[in-house]
Amino acid sequence: MLGDLVELLYLIPGILLGLTIHEFSHALAAYKLGDNTPKLAGRLTLNPLAHLDLMGTIFLFLFKFGWGKPVPIDPRNFEDPRKGSIIVSLAGPGSNLILAFLLMGVVVYISPVLAFKTGIFIYTILKYTVVINLVLFIFNLLPIPPLDGGQVLINLIPPDKDNIIIFLRKYGILLLIGVLVVPGFFGFNPVSFILMPIIHVIERFWVYVFGLL
């Protein structure tokens, strides 16, 4: 129990920062492309309370899987609705990747001077935050609605294939649950199988690049 509480303390800053940046970036991208809907909905803000979904946050802490409050947009306000929707969808995970890279730099830079207890605590929070943002980046790009990658896929499908689009919109959430839950009954976690190797590659790459600076 104590170990779980300590881990929770490490997770909270990363989860709040990651979800806030993710949803804010969706809102900012839509606003810059001409859609005022996110601003009117109060989502053009870095206040975490505006972006947290109660149930999604509870699930994130309890089951390491959750979601933020979706940002409302109206693609009709974009000059090119399909292209605009793709840009808005990619803005969220893209912001998580940028944030993760910036924090990796901080972690690598300050790690040699963090030998005291408070420093180790800060260092651990930063590392958790990096991993959380990398997970948000990779996971959200999976091409399954309602994830961002699923929204990109829908907007890439030709309009005359509307039967595929309707199917994805209707059953995407069931497909996602299937990917997350069903393999667990057989002792296999496909999400971790996909995520962890990519995360390790990105971390090693950044440490290498930062070491050359």
C-alpha cells in the first residue's frame, strides 16, 4: 500500500502536466486554424481542471489507462476540414513528444548534481513525467477511434468509403477495449509490447544526442 502511494506521488505531476498540455494543444491548434469553439468552451487554458475528465482521471490512477476531457471542435470552421482535423488530432500527441524531449534534456543535465534526497525525488518525478508523456504520444497515435490516431485515420479515408468511417466511429471504442483487455486474459499486454521498446529507443537516442552537445 505504501509503495502504491509513493508511486502515486510520482505519477500525479506527470499525469496532470501531460493531459493538460495534450488537450490544450488540441484547443490551440483548432483556434489557430480558425475554430473559436475551444475558446468558447473554456478549453484554451493551461488550467488542468478545465481538461480533466473525472472518470478518465480515476481510471488513469487506478488502472494506468485513462483519458482527458475531449476538446470540442467544429471542422466546418477550418479552411480545409479534413486537413484541419488531422492537424488538430496530431497536435495533442505531438505536444507530449516535444515535452518529453525537453524534460529528457533536463533529466540528463541535472542528474549529476541530484545526489541528495530532495534531488532524487525531483529527478524521479521528471523521469516519470517523461515516460508518461511518451506513453501519451505513442498510445494516442494508435489508429483506433476515439484516439487521435483513429481520428487521423478517419480523415484519411476517402469520403466514398463512408461505410468504413461509420464502422470505425460506431465500433472504435469496442476495438480499443478489445486491444486493451482481451489479450490480458492470455497474459499478454499488446500495448506495453508496442510502447516500451519505442520508449527505450527514444530515451537512448535523446541521451546520446544530449551527450554530444
